[in-house]
Amino acid sequence: MNSIINLSAQQLRRAADIKDKIQFLQNELSQILVLQLNLLPLRLRRKGAKMSASGRAKIAAAQELGGES
């Protein structure tokens, strides 16, 4: 790999263009991900959301029924 010192002006311009394109795409991806996060229901975004006791009981009952073959 060439050292940056050994690159021609044309190569440096191309590298700068590629870097700009990468930055643009990273920004675009970030915007898409933020938009998707904002579309998630609030209950899925809450940190440390807890399941209710009745919800846990229903899951446990379903697992017990599923285990009886």
C-alpha cells in the first residue's frame, strides 16, 4: 500500500471523493436507522421494560403444554 506521501494529486482527490461518499452514505444510513427506531412502538423502546406476572404465567403454561408429547 502506498504511503500518503507517495500519492499523486489525482489519487489524493480520488481518495477524498471516496471519503466524502462514505461519509454521505454513513449519514444516510444513520437517518434511516433513527427513523426506524422512531417508528418502533414505545413499549419496545422502553429501557428495562418488564413483563407482567400474568404474561410470565401464560408463557410458562404454554411451555408446559408444549412439553407434553
